[in-house]
Amino acid sequence: MSNYHIKHLEEYYQVYRKSVSEPENFWEEIAEEHFMWRKKWDKVLSWDFSKPEIKWFEGAKLNITENCIDRHLATRGQKTAIIFEPNDPKEAAEHITYNHLHKRVNQFANVLKSQGVKKGDRVCVYLPMIPELAISVLACARIGAIHSVVFAGFSATALSTRINDSDCKIVITSDGSYRGAKTIDLKGIVDEALESCEGVASVLVVKRIHSDIHMESGRDHWLQPLLDGASTACDPEIMDAEDPLFILYTSGSTGKPKGMVHTTAGYMVYTAYTFKNVFQYKENDVYWCTADIGWITGHSYIVYGPLANGATTVMFEGVPSYPDFGRFWEVVEKHKVTQFYTAPTAIRALAKQGMGFVEKYDLTSLKVLGSVGEPINEGAWHWYNDNIGKKKSPIVDTWWQTETGGIMITPIPFVTPTKPTYATLPFIGIQPTLMDENGKEITGNQVEGRLCIIFPWPSMARTIWGNHQRYKDTYFSAYENKYFTGDGALRDEVGYYRITGRVDDVIIVSGHNLGTATIEDAVNEHPAVAESAIVGFPHDIKGNALYGYVILKDTGESRDQNNLRKEINQIITEHIGPIAKLDKIQFTSGLPKTRSGKIMRRILRKIAHKDTSNLGDTSTLLNPEVLKDIMENVP
Ligand code: WTA
């Protein structure tokens, strides 16, 4: 029993050792004591990283919504499950109790059924951060449909790619969304996306901004009247442990986005267990994660992890700067938030505004602060620690990924002594290691290498939707029998890990993963562009910003470069979304290439970082003369 909630460092080490030496016994006990099963498993774990094939709790039967909702009703029916804080602070917050959540999820599930959605069907959810987003996700899980949430900042093209990749038959969206002082025409984006999605038979539309939108007859339905007519009872579909729960797309270094597939039982057990410990969640705490449910952080630590613990979780529709930069702190004071989980990019943006906005609010309710999504730099860490946590609330710098499903390396607050910029120690059950470039494991401390995980954990993604080979190639081929994260890390003298950043062609901008290949494809769509290469460069607030080197086609005409820059960014916005816009665009006559024709990104990165004193070995370049041209024309 005590293993479920770690309270001091010695206990951490003790439980950690058990989780590593007897993983099956360890996870079996956690699963047995803290969840509701329709049938227990026949086997706790079977795995083979060479295939790769990973199965947890095989043979078990359950429904995750019974664990997140139904089982709490007897003791927590009147407790608030979700606090919805709208974009506009003048609009009242909504408190949804577990009883209400139960009814609303069931009604929504019945509406999905009435639209013909069945177990195993894929449902695309393209919604802003309103209660219907969490409810639709849970409604899918209730009936065994696989949700695929697409972040509502993605463009029509990005949305249609994702809808088609997983063959979604239905889309749930809204008439629009609020974002600070602006509104966004989400339904218009869906209409455009669906022009190239033949498999979508119906669209359910939530009324949020009451705008006048086009409703395609026979295809589009307002949600509310359907909900009003639906029963509030819906028996949960009984799922196998390894049935897919959801697909969530993440950028890859090459090719189209990868639909990471998460399954039911392991994901539930691990997200619930990490939530409890990483946030030291106690009954009556009010937990707030500022992420969007369109990302993995929102799936695991706004919806599933908190609700599986019967917690109160805040859903915030707005942005940190609206109506002013005090909004986060106003919400903390208003709802007496105890755990606050956000991204370094937000911390840096708020730190830049000074203390005026912070001092206006009472932050004494806070107990634990969290950080996620990208490395947190020293300055941001101290600002957060000193001014928000008042040096009393530990910062949990949580490292993990869409692929890992749950938090992997993190301090446990009040247990693990924190260290600025360090994610510190592996969570219970997680066995990290560092590898060198030649494929050898790096032992000892005070070392740096590529971060891998050598043993399965319950919430790891099981495959890439429709492309198991790519799953194997991306994660299990770089190092034999190890999961490769794509991140670099160092391990200090006591064994604490610090994540140093991506070692592949994924760039994290404001906490969002962007693959350079997809952006280059978009840039190359411009009729004047012959070729392009995108790299990241350091940015005060975003962490990284994007730098594009662009070669124009030689048409003999002269073009206005500023107009071209705008047009290129417009194309990126249409293909991916505004998050992928380039901060700098340099037009160049050529790109440095190896003899085999590969772009030498290492050199382009150095130039973008303004670090040209030592470009390293350029002797293998096919065209060393372009370097001079590039360096002389840095914008
Ligand atoms: C990065 C987000 C440093 C890392 C949960 C990882 C981090 C990628 C941290 C996954 C952290 C996430 N410190 N880097 N605490 N957390 N990252 O899939 O590069 O959106 O591989 O999942 O974010 O991003 P994703």
C-alpha cells in the first residue's frame, strides 16, 4: 500500500530498487490495489524490444472511464472533478462535479453511438480548451472508440493529414474558439480540411462563440440538441488491457507526423501513479496544468492521471497574457491552486514582465510547481522558484515525451532535493542509460550521452498507427534492445540527469515539437523556392526559434525579399500552423552539402547560433565556397 505514495528519499530508493529488481511484482501490486478491473490479467508483462512488442496486464478487462469517474461516485460524487476557467475572466468559472461528469460523459457517449461510432473507430477531436474537449475524450473511451485529439492551433492541411492517416470517421469541433482578445474560426478550418477527407461522415459542433457558421446539411450537427435527447446512462465498453485508447500525433525528424498509439491498462496505471507522486496530490488539492489537451501533457496530466486519482483538475481556456500578464496568478488565487504545472516558455514570458503582476495576487495556496516540455534554463528556474514558489514550493522539472505517455525523469517534491535545470532522478520503474555515438553504453557519473531506456514501463506507446516498421526504426534501431529517446542528457556526480535537448532534427519551439522536414516541405511549396533548410537558434522566450536558409529558383527576375519572407511564412501557417513560422529567413545561393548530397545542418546551426569561430571539419564538403556567401549575408 505504502508503495503508492512515496514520502521520503529513503523510501524512493527502496521502492525504486524493488521496481527495477522485480518489475512485474511491483506493477502488479500497484495495479491490484488502486484500480478497478472487470477481470485481472493473466500476465503482467511480456516484451521484446527487437520486434518491438510490449504488453502490460495482458488478459485484463477494464474501462478507463470507470476508473476515472464511476468508482469515485460513492465517495466523491459531489466533489469537483473539473474547474473550467474561461478565456474571459468576467465569464463565470464552471465547476463540474464527478456526478455531473458522469452524466455528461454518458450523454456524449450515447450521441457518439447514435452517430454510428463503435469500438475501435477513430474519432478526431479538434476543440479549444472547453469542457467538451475533456468530455469528448472520455466519451470515446467510454465506448471503446479511439480518440485522436488534434491541437486546435494546427492548420486545415495539418488537420486533414491527421484525419486521413488514422481514418477518422467523425470530427468533433466547435463554431470557433477564443484566444485572448481574438476569435478563431475553427469550423472554417474543419470545413477546409474535410475537402480532402472522404472518410468523414459526420461533424459534431459545439456552440462556443455563437458565430454564424456554415453547417453542411447531412454532415454537420449541433451537439447540444443531440445531448439533450441522449440518456445519461451508458454502460462502459469492456476493453482489453492492450486495446488502443488513443492516437496522438507528434512530429518526426522526417516524413509525416507519427500517430503514437497508447493502450488502455498500462497507460492508466502509470499516469495515475506518476500523477499521485510527482505532484504529491492530496484529497482537496486543486491541481492546474496549463497545457492544452491537444498535447500529451494534457491527455495524461489534465484528464486521465488526475481523474484516475479523483482529483480536481483545472482546465484553462485562455492565454497567460490576457487580459494581462497577471492572468495565471489571478487564476491561482481565485481557485486556490495547490499544484501548478506549466512550460518554461511561459515562465520566461512572464518573468520578462517583472514582478508587478505577480505581487498583486495571493499565491500562498501553492505547494508544488512543475515544468515540462523543454529544458528549463537557470534564469527561468530561479525566477519560478524564488518568485512563484517563494523558495518553499519545490519545482518538479519533469522530462518525458508523447511516446512515453507519462513522466519519466523527475524529482518527487519534498522527497528529491532539486537542482536547477536538472530533471534529477528516474521515476519509479524507469531505467535510463546514456549511450555514446558508437553505440556503447556510458557508465559512471559526470558523463554525457544519448538518452535511452532499457526496460519497458507501462505507459510506453506500443506502435505508430499504421506503420509499425517506422516505430521500430525510429525508437528501437539506433541501439539494440533499447528505446532511444532522441534526446541528449548528462548525468552529474550524484546520478542526476539533465536533459540537454534533441539530438535529431526535431526543434522545440515554445514547448512544441516541430520536425524540420515538414517545415521544409511547406517552404518548398512556394513557387520561387528551389530548396531550403531549417535549423533552430536560441530565443529568450521561445527557447528555440526557427531559422530558414532558402535558395530561390533562378528565374532571372528580381523579387522583393521581404514580400517573399511573408509569403513563405504564410505557406507555413497554411500547411502547419502559426507555431511553425520562421523567425529569420536568409536567402542564399547554396547550402553546404556532403559529397553524398546531405545538407550539413551542423554548420548551418552554428551560423544561426552566430558561432562561426570554429565550424569544425568542413573538408568533406562538396561546395565549401557557399559558406563564405552564407556567413557574409546573415540577416
Ligand atoms: C523535451 C512533452 C528538457 C524533450 C511531455 C522531449 C524536455 C520532448 C522536458 C518531448 C524537460 C520534455 N526538460 N526537455 N523537463 N520535457 N522535453 O512529445 O526534448 O511534446 O523529447 O512531450 O520535449 O515533447 P512532447
